[in-house]
Amino acid sequence: MKKGILILAIASVLLNIALVYMFILKGATIESNDIRINIAMTESNREFVMDEMRVFLESIKDINEGILNNDPEQVIKASEISGGSVIDHAPPGLLKTLPVGFKQLGFSTHDLFDEIAKNAKENFNPKQTQRQLNSLLYNCTVCHQSFKIQTNIK
């Protein structure tokens, strides 16, 4: 009896490890012909991600403009557009298709936008904001070097 329970417990743990890997860590990836991880997703999810990245670029442009104009309000407004509050707008099923590295970069990027807004509200310092913007751009660069998105799901 104890042996059977032990075998079931071990099987359960192994199954859970496999499920966590498949659905949380790995995401929906497919083989790629370059060094980037190829993420497979529906066309609508891809459009959502691409739109979000375009908004990131618009926010970055506007933050940079706010730095040049020494305008903390412009920095705050631009940062908040891409901050963590938009995460709740992700379509159902999108997060489970994303590998953990992509999720980490995405959440970190939203957090950096929030941090830029917070610092601009509390004590705007253009040099500090520029350093934060540089960190944010690093995330963008790493993401584009590491991942690509392909639609192959209907």
C-alpha cells in the first residue's frame, strides 16, 4: 500500500514538472532557422503584441522628448501609457503561449515604464530618466535579439 502511494506521488510530481515546463516555462515555441526562440501564436495575439511594442516605441519617443524639453508631465504621461496597468488588457490565452523569458522581459519593461513615471512625479531628474530609458531600451534589444513571433495557429 505504501509503495503504491509512493509511486503515485512520484508520478504526480513528474507530471506536474512536465506540465509546468510545457505551459509556463516553455510556452508555445517552435523550431527556428536562426538563434532566436520562435514563439507560435494566433494572428490576433500576434497583432496585440505588435501593437503593444509600437506603443512602447511611441512612449519611448515621447519620454525622450520630455527629457529634451525638461518636461516631467510629458515623461509621466508617456510612461503611464506603457506601464503595468495595461497588462490586464492581454487577450485570454496569450500568456500561456509565451516562454518565461519573454514574459520576464515584458513584465520588466512595463515595470520600468512605471518606475520612470514614479521618479518623474517624485523628483524629475533628466539624467536619471535617461538612464532609466536606456535600461528600458536594453530590454527591447534583448527581446528582439532573443525572440520572434510566428503565426501558425488558427
